[in-house]
Amino acid sequence: VQLQASGGGLVQAGGSLRLSCAASGSTFGVIADGWYRQAPGKQRELVAVLRRDGSTRYADSVKGRFTISRDNAKNTLYLQMNSLKPEDTAVYYCNAREDFIGLGEFDYWGQGTQVTVSS
């Protein structure tokens, strides 16, 4: 599975951005897709996860502001980010987790896209 993230940029506080992550290759075994972010000097953290059963999980800091979704026809994952805050500034990475039954799970990562929110 190869992942290509895009859509980052510079936006003022209160603004919106939509990130995209296009997947290529076989995604048959993928059980969940997600977005993570890493701010300078901090560890990478979960932003949102969308499981193949349709369930979602969000970080408390983005609940009510961010929405994760997927277009299966385009094999593309999205993250709609509204009401952005300066503390949302980070490099955002898309992720796909594949379950190799009997062998465990493996994470694929996109290359990251920078989101900068100015105050």
C-alpha cells in the first residue's frame, strides 16, 4: 500500500483545510485508516481513525472540529478540518493499518503534509 497525502498549507485561525490521502496498491487487508500529526518537539499523536466497519475515533482536542471520511471509489481518505487553531499546527500523516491474519498488523504511512495555523 502506498499513501500520498496532500492539502496542507497556511491558514488563519478559525479557517478550514481539507487533507487528502490517496492510496494505491492492494488495500484488501486494510482494517483502518487514520490521520496522525506531529508538532515540533512533540511525539506523533492520533488525530482521527476510521475503521472499515465505519466506526470512528477522534482525539479530544479535535472533536467537533475535524471530520474523517473516505471515498471508496477513489480510494482516498479525507480529513476536513474546521475552526483551526494555532495548536493544530503540525505535520499531518495519513496511515493505513493492514491485518495480516495470523501474522499481526502493519502500518503504512504517507509522506506528511504541513499544516500551519497563524493566530
